[in-house]
Amino acid sequence: KSNPLFHLPTNHLKPISLLAWSLLLKTMTEAQRHCRENYKDLATIRDLEDLETLKTLKRPIHSVSFTTSRAWIGLYHYLDNWRWSLPNTSYYKPGETEFRRWDSGQPNNYLNKEHCTIMQNTKGLWHDAMCEHTLFPVCFDVRGEILKLLRENVLLWGFWRPL
């Protein structure tokens, strides 16, 4: 049974992303599975505008800002390269797969065991982390003209850019 919280017509705007903050702690593998089953994938941050939008998200728990806590985003280390978990290249414009916002001294691959990425602190800076940690995932999806918001245990946030 699905009753959307609201419908938002967006026929004059191009949908870029719907971000969903899950309130369920998950490892990176569990987070990616959750995001792929319920949305598109873990959050992909393509530029500073995406980063700034993500930094404005509010977690419903204690009404604290997204970036005062740590959360999984979809960047991971594989074969000496950092890659976004969404492999569909049609989603990206030139250069967008290369955007990074590492904190000072990051990534450091501590003990050669940090192959996943978390976003934390008010600057939205990233750290590499062990994929086995349990953190909140941030998922994203691309929607059509009508955005319907209703999920259990999630906070949804849609944002658009003009056509």
C-alpha cells in the first residue's frame, strides 16, 4: 500500500537525483545492495553542486546535519583506481567520474584495508574506510516528471537543475 507524501510536478525542470538517507546501519556491501534494490545505487557525487546539496540533507534522528555523521557514498577502490559504484557511463558528463573531495591525508588505505568511501564533517570531506564498518548509506535515484516520496526508514530529498 503506497500513499506518497506529496507529488511534485517538475515538467519545467530536469531531474538530476533523488537522494535517500537510509536509517538502517549497513556495511558497504549491504548498503550497495540496499540502494540497488530500492533506488539506483549509492550516492554518486559528480561535482561541487552535488556535494553542496548532499551537505544540506538533514537526518531525522536528533535533527542533526548529514555531515555531522559519517555515511557511505558510492566511491570504492579497485585495481589501483577509485571508481563510482554506478557503472553506467551515460549518467556522467565528461570529467564527472573524476570529482573527488578527499580530506587532508586521505585516502590513506590504512593497513591496506580501506577500500570504501565515507563522507563526513560539515565540509563534506571524504575518508577511505574499511568496507566492513556499519554506517548509514546515502542512495540516489533519477526520477521522471513526478516525484513520489514515501519509504519506510528513509529520508528522501529531491533536487533538480533547470533544463
